Amino acid sequence: MSAVLSLTPSYYEALKQLTLELAGVKLGTDHAFLIETRLSSLARTEGFDTLKEMIEELFKTGQSRLAVQVVSSLLERDTHFNTDLPSFNKLYDVIIPQLQPIHKNGTIRILSFGCSSGQEPYSIAMALDKTKEEYPNLNFEIVGVDYPSSALDRAKVGRYSHFDVQRGLPIQDLITYFNKENEDWTIKPDLKNKVTFEETHLLSNLDQLGDFHVVLFRNSLPHYSSPAQVRVLRGLSGLVKPLGYLLLGSGETLNHINFGFDPITHEDSIFRKRPEKIEAEPIDPNIKVPNGKKTFDKAKRKLRGIDEFTNAKPSQTQTG
């Protein structure tokens, strides 16, 4: 393996530090080969003769666009369809049934946060398509977000290799939701149109995404540094509607960093956003407020006078 490595150890350390600073993700100590393979392809795409030439250009000029491309390439996750089924199944076994009575004829917005090459949001779309007879008047809007990368480009196209579709995808789903194109498989238009993808920095301000009833952020949190975990969860808290849900991977927990989420009793990996507190409006000091007993007594006297008046017997007229 060492024969194919072209960078000095100092470059690997610098790239790991860059990834930590820009994305909050800690690369392992054994990532030299991964760095070489992923960045060599990027170097060719960017027009450099060698990987070393691209890395030297990156650290010499501090070019922000190239830095984002490098980090995004290093962060691409190897994902597959219907991953972590014990967690994934809770979306339509637990969460959707709890949301349906509240949003009977409306739209439920679902976000796949850190969607990589798109298998998770498309898996969500397939799973929910199978429930359309159970929820005939309920609509779903599915959004996948991640750093700009070639993986996200593949997600937008919805094109997967034969190797990709063999991992986690039942054969019936392949027949129902995919078209064969040469050696690859593409998502059929009807399903593809149910999913949109957005490029975003996952540690940035996420307000432009809007808010969601459900956010899936599965099997990614442990890869972030502690400060980055705080930033990510703060951002996700702002995305989830009150009484909406955050779904983590199996065995994952928020620990003490909850940001307004509470665990669901007897349901591992599901967290619900607390309802908004309604703050009492401040009283204008210029407005006179009834002071209790004195005002109440005055009102009683007034009511008593009305009552005495309405119940009084007509007086007899004196005749001469």
C-alpha cells in the first residue's frame, strides 16, 4: 500500500486538520490510502497533473472553493439502500402513524441530513410510496442535503451501479422503482420527482432549508468532534417543527446535548421536539389595571343596584 502513496505525512496531517476545521469531522489515523484514492480522482477533475500538485496549490493559495471540494471528497460516505433497518423502519412504524392524525390531509416534510449519494432519501420515498393506500390524503415532501460533492451529484441524477442496487435493495423494489440503462439503474421519474436535493454546509446556518416534521441524521453524529456535535444539533433543533421528530441511528443518543428534544419512551433513537412555550405579553405600564378587591366591590354594588331596580315592585299611585 505504501508504494501508491505520493504525499508526505505532513500533508496527510494538514488535510485531516482542514477537514476538522471546515466540517468538524475527525478522520482516522489510517486514512492515508482513502485520501490518496479519493483526492487523486478530484485532482484529475480539477485539471492537475498530480495529486501533490493540487495539494500544494491548496495550501499555497488557500483557495476556499478547492478546500470545500477536497473536504467534500474526503467526507463522502459509502451508503446503501435501507441501511440500519431497525432505525429506518421506525419512520413508518412509529413516527408517521403519530404524525398522521395531526396532518390528516396535509404535507409532512422529511429531511435526510447528510444524504451522501442519495440512497437514504430514495429509500424513504419507496417506503412511503408503499403506504399510499394507508394514508391516501397525506402528502410527503422529501429533501436530501449534504456538502457539494460528486456523491451528491449522483444523488441528483438518481443513477446507480449494479453493485449499488445489490446492497440493501429488495429485487421487487428494483423492478418497481428503477429502469435499466446499459450497466446502470436509474430511479423512475415518478419516484425521483418526490425527492429534491440541496447543497449546503452542514455546520452553517440552515434556516434557508425551512422547517421539517421529521429529520433523519443517522450513524453520523459520532464522527463529529464535540464542538461540531453541538453546532450540528443546534442547527437541527432549528429545523424540526415543535412536536416534530429527530431520528438517529440504532443505539445513538443525544446524551446531555438535547437542544429541546426529548427521547420517546421505549423507542430507541427517536427524539421529539418539545412544544413551543407561549410567552405572556408584557403589560403596558400606561394601561390601568383593575386592582382587585376595590374594583370587585364596586362592580358588586353596581350589579346589586341593577338587580334591585329590575326586581322592584311598581309603586302604587296615590289618588286624591
